[in-house]
Amino acid sequence: MTTHPSAAEKGAGPLLRAWREQRRISQLELALRADSSARHISFVETGRSRPSEEMVLRLAEHLDVPVRERNALLLAAGYAPRYPETPLDDPALGALREGIERLIGGYEPYPALVVDALYNVVAANRGVMTLVDGVGEALLEPPLNAMRLALHPQGLAPRIRNLRAWRGHLLEQMERQIALHRSEPLRALYEEVAAYPVPDADPAEEPSEPVPYFALPLRIEHEGRTLSFVSSISTFNTPMDVTVAELAIETLLPADPATAKYLQTAVF
């Protein structure tokens, strides 16, 4: 029976080399950034030298390695994980949950939601829930997934007037996250939603009159009118917890005066 060595058995070197190559950084450039030498970086990558815990963290920072993967690097180098992964419902994150709820609640009537690393929705305000009214019940069962909700034929997709452009934007966003995190579950989700059928182009996808949008809008039909939004995504600065590091807050701003006026007068 053939067994494959674990990351810890292989050491941190191959993992660091893989991250460096993915970031397209030379050993010399990484050494200059990390105040080291190309020779030492080479020795670490080949296993001839065991990096200190401080060096592992320093290299990970300069390679923009996600917090979860920094723990994996530390384990592979023989050190304990540095960053905890606290469940979002843990009392220790009570202040965070309260802050998130207050933030997205204060954003109403505009839609706002919070997703984790797999785009599962962990919080949403009433603006979001109004937009998803009428989608397939199966898509609303926990865990609610933002990508499935947007692109599934029984989700919002039939109501998105510029579906092809918005679909392309979402898939490119997922591709960037896959490259950054190298997550197999995220790749599986990408392959699932990318395989959803796309209807033929609809002339209604293009507005009758050009609108000077300042970013790609989400144009979605709601109760007989087309609402236009632009998306803004925020993350937490310098997170010290895996769960917090993987949260993203997405807010939808009105992209035109008509949408803003409708939302301001809508009753939630």
C-alpha cells in the first residue's frame, strides 16, 4: 500500500516554494522583502534549513498567504498553529456579530450581506431578503449560498437582466479567490455554478438608453421594474482568527437615481 507523506512530513519548504511560484516572485525578491538572503530561501525550500517560526510567518506575510494556510505552513515546519478558528456563534465573537448586524442593518434599505470563504451567507439584511423573494425554496435552505442563489436557474438568474456580464464577473471573482486560497471546496463550487445553463442573450439585457455606470452594475428585475446596483466588498484588516479572515461584507449601492429613489420609498 502506497502512502503519501503529509505536509508536516514534507516540511514547510515545498509549500513555501509553491506559494512563491504562484505569486511569481523570485527567491531573490522574496529574500529582499523578508530581510533574508536568496541562499537561505533556497535552503528553506529544499529542506536543507529549517526556518524559525518568525521566518515562516514573515515569509507568509510577504507572500500574502491566507491566514488558514499560514497555520498549515507552521504545522509543516513543526510549530503550533498561530491563528485560532473560532466558530462564528462562539461567545468570544459576540462583539463581532453584533457589529456586523448593526452595520448591515444600518445599510438598509440598500442590500447588504456577509459571506464566508465558500460564499455561504452568514448574515443578511432585509434589503437582500426582499430581492430573493420568490426564488426556489431549496436554494433558501441553510446554508444559503450567494453564488448558487445568483446563478442557479431557480435562483436570481432569470431576473438578472445582464446575466452574462454579471455571471462573468462572479466567476472571475471566484477564480481570483481560488488562486489566492487554493481551496478545493471553492473550486468544486466554482465548477458547479459554472456548469449552470445560461439562456440565450436577451435584448432586454441592454438598456434602451446608455447609462454612464461607474462600475459593472447588477441589473435585476424586481416587481416589474429593473433595479441597478454596484457591488462593494469589504474584509477585516489584519485578522488574527481564521473565521474572521474569511468573512467578506458585500454591500449593493444604487447605480442610478431611479433605483435609489425606489429603495428609499420602499417599505421593508
